[in-house]
Amino acid sequence: MKSRLLLAVIVFIGGQLNESFAATVDTVITRSAAMQKDIKAVVIKPENYEEAAKRFPVVYLLHGYSGNYSNWIQKVQNIKDDADRYNLLIVCPDGGFGSWYWDSPVDPAYRYETYVAKELVNWVDRQYKTIALPEGRAITGLSMGGHGALYLALKHKDVFGAAGSMSGGVDIRPFPNNWDMSKRLGNYADNKTVWEERTVINLLHLAEPGKPALIVDCGTEDFFYEVNERLHTELLYRKIPHEYYTRPGAHNWEYWTIAVRFQLLYMHQFFQKTRH
């Protein structure tokens, strides 16, 4: 499966190197009632968005720890080409500093599950010409955002039809002192149940065949590689369909610049299948 996807990316992108694209980028301000604050996001629209009498699928693309809404468009401008190539919207929300996209049980200022899976999705569907169904929505991200994408999709299958992870922290338990997680969940020793309920690898019982469609990607030199291997093994054990691939690479933008192309192609293929 992974070699087929890689070949498809090479052939598809390689055959279109001479094309020019003109996607447009909106920087928008959204409102979170749950957190009582305004939050910025980037929305990338395909070139024909204004002219087309149609609705578009949406990929929500999440940033990592210490990042923000502008990371993807600043670091990987080629995603604008993919918005055009695949005729889809890409939404890059701000997930806060170390939110992990949870609704924190200890800090009411961090309710990013509610924000992304409900408030933001509803706002985007009101403001843009979207396919407002799980068949028209996907979510993926890097590192903290890879965890967040799978976490949100597994918990909200009625919102997201497909989900991906790039170098994701898909099992948080081996890292109890890292990346502000204890600030959002309490320390692991005293709040073990809270941690167990919020790690992606423990949520696979929520998956149904093909719901959500899943793609997981991690470099072999990444510090999250072992937890991604374990997630893959658990998905196989549970017979949950998914794409999984690895290649040499570390936890950096060089890796994610390539990885996101695979992810967007996968989401495009998902949208194409659900339209027929």
C-alpha cells in the first residue's frame, strides 16, 4: 500500500511540474465561544473557487507544538499548488501553544477540541462553499497536530471522514514531562486515567471499518517513530484499514514538506471515492 501511494505521488506531481497555480490565501479571524477569544486561521482556496458553481471538500491542516496558524503556508508554500491541483480548501487553524487539541480538564483556557471539531468547522461551513459532510472533510497535521488530527477524527466521526498524521505523538504516555502536556492534563502519576483516555492509541475502539479513513506517516529517525510503529501494529491487530508508511527522515520541515504531499493526495483520493 505505501509503495503504491508513493508511486502515485511521484507520477502525479512529476507529470504536472510545468503547471502554474493561483490559489488564494485568506487570513481570517474566527471566534471561540468556548474559550471566549478570537483565533486566527489561514484558508487556502483553489484558483477556480469564485467562478465554480460547486462546493469544495476541506482539509484541516494542524500545526505542531509551539507553532501557529501560519506555519504551513510559510514553510510549505507548495500546499497552495495542491489546493488547486485537487480542487479543495485547506484550513490551517491556530491550535494554541501546547494545546494538543484537547479540551483540557484542568485549564478552561484550552478547549481546542471544541474549537476545531465544532466551532471552526461550523464557521468555515458558513463562510465558504464547502461540502458540509464527513465525506467532504479531512484532517491531518504534524507532531502535536498529528496526534490532534487522529484524536479529533476518532472522537468525531460525524465531522471528519478521513484523518492523517505526520510524525504524530500518537501515544503520549511515554512522554509525561514533555511539551506542556502535564499543564493540560495534570501530572501523569496523579491523573493516569485522564492520560489514558486522551492518547490516540487507546481510542482505536472508536474506529469503524473505513470510518475514519486513516493515513499515518513517520520518519525512521523521528523520536516518535516507535510509538507510530506500535500504533500501526495495533491497527493491524484490530484489522482497521489504514495506510502506513515510513522513510528515512527526522522530526523537521524537510520531512513534512514531502509528507504533506502524500497526505493531500490521500485526502483527494478519499474525496473522489466518496463522490461516487
